[in-house]
Amino acid sequence: GVQYASDAYQSLLHDNQITPNLTVGLRLSTPVLNGVPNNLALGLVSNAVLTVLNDDHLGTLSFSSPTYTQNENGGFALIPVVRQGGSAGTLSATFNASTGLNAVNGVDFVATNGPLIFGPGEVSKVFTVPIIDNSQVDQPNRAVILQLTNSVPAGVLVSPSTAFLNIVDDETFNVPPGGGDPTFIPVFNAAVSA
């Protein structure tokens, strides 16, 4: 017998919905051969399944970096949280900045926490951690522990979901470079004339 190949096209609409892969049952029926209905013309395979792969994904949440640095006299630190690998649907997590390493809540920083809700298409959010300036030389290596927890849905948090905010003492160091050196003590061992 004579075999003919034919292509069939079906348009698919992007729905921006997170779903499992979708399937469509396909069936060939009512064959006509030389203008006459002929069920034998179908051959052995007349049914098939078309699988439509879903390309919409929630994505994952994490801090943009494992460490951040802020001057003590900077007022507050901006902490970015990023969404990667997809932006369909809504997901959320809770941020927490309440524990310090050599940094004390109410003395070096102000504890804060709250929800971060990412709607469809949103890929970045920022929260602030207030930094307290004082006029004393502080301990080195002060940091605030930053955490992302309680994601909805579960399982969307990836590393780094814990990060550190380093607080730079403005009585000891100057960041950015170029400021006056607070440790410089001029010593003259000879007469100076101008």
C-alpha cells in the first residue's frame, strides 16, 4: 500500500502557571482512501499521547552573598534576597537579623525580622538592618547573623540561606578608603618650619 506522511500543528498558549507536565490524547480516525472510507488504512497505531513540558518554575530564594559589610556610621545595611531559576507563582520566606557575633542587639544594631513575599515575576527584595553608631572603639569582628527561614512552599531556600553582616568600627577603620586615618598620631622629632 501507499503511505503518506502528514504533519499536524497545534498552537500552545503560555499560561504562566506552575503545573506538572500536561498530556493530550491523540487519535486518528475515519480514514479515507481514494475517496472511500477504509478503517484498515490506519495501520496498527492510531492512538498516541502528546506531552507538553511545563516551563514555568517557582525558583529558589537565597541571600545574594554570604557576607555583607557596613560602616558603623552608615545608618543601616541593605540586605538583598534573590530569586533564581524561575519567577512564576508566589513564594515567601521570613528574614531574621536578631543574633550577633561580638555584636549586641540594642548596642551595635537593632534586631529586625519579617516576611519577604515574591509575587509572579519578582526576582529581588531588600530588607534593612539598622546599625547603631557609638563614639567608642569597639571589638573587632562584630557581625550580625542573617537568616532566611519558613519558606512557603517548603524547599525553595538554597545556600546561602544564612549570611553575615560585618559591622566596621568607624573609630578604628575607615571604609571606603581615602578617609582620614583615626590611628595616625603625628610625631615630630625635629623642628618644623614653614
